[in-house]
Amino acid sequence: MSKLFKRDWMWAYRKMRSLLCSRLTSAYRATLYAIRGDTGAFYNSRTWQKIRIRR
């Protein structure tokens, strides 16, 4: 794994956790963000917010 991938993944994971996403969802979406640069749109089940993080 490159340093850039790890840094992007960690940043996205922490961002998702701060938005009250579960650990599993955060890990999955952080992986998508690190690979593609986009998490895709999804709803948070706790707050019913539509979330999408892009580069």
C-alpha cells in the first residue's frame, strides 16, 4: 500500500465516523474513496443525511 492510499483511507474513515456512520460502512466507503476518489451517494441511517465525499 502506498502512503497516499493509507492517508486518503484514514482521512475518509475518520470523516465517515464523525458523520455517525458505522465502522463497517466507514471502512467500506473509505476504501472506495481511496481507490476511486468517490464514496458514492448513500444515506446515514442515524441522521438520514445523504452523504457523498469526492476529491
